[in-house]
Amino acid sequence: MIYVFKTSVDSPSKLESATVLLHELLPETLWNFDLEDCDNILRVDSELDIVALLADNTIFDCVELE
């Protein structure tokens, strides 16, 4: 399933921190950021229900888009 999130990742340093977190939380999952989008989109391809997992992180704000 593809999840799409609006995030607060809007700089290289935030992207680096988010990358470290995502590699720890979702080591076998494909994901990418689109920082050229006004919502700084994060797309995650996962069979797991990751919405609560990402919403509760302390590194960046993350809200699922529908």
C-alpha cells in the first residue's frame, strides 16, 4: 500500500534526520520525499500500517493525506 504524508521536512538537515529515523523504523520499506512539493510529501510503500508509527515520531511532523 502507498501512504502519502504531508511533512515538516523542508531542509537538508531535517531530511538527514528523517532519513536516519526512517531507516531505523522501516528498514525494509521503500520511501521517498518530494521536497519540491509545497507539502514536502513523504511517500511510503509498505504492507504495514505505519500511520501511527510515523505520526508519533519526534523528528518531524507528519500527517497522512487522503
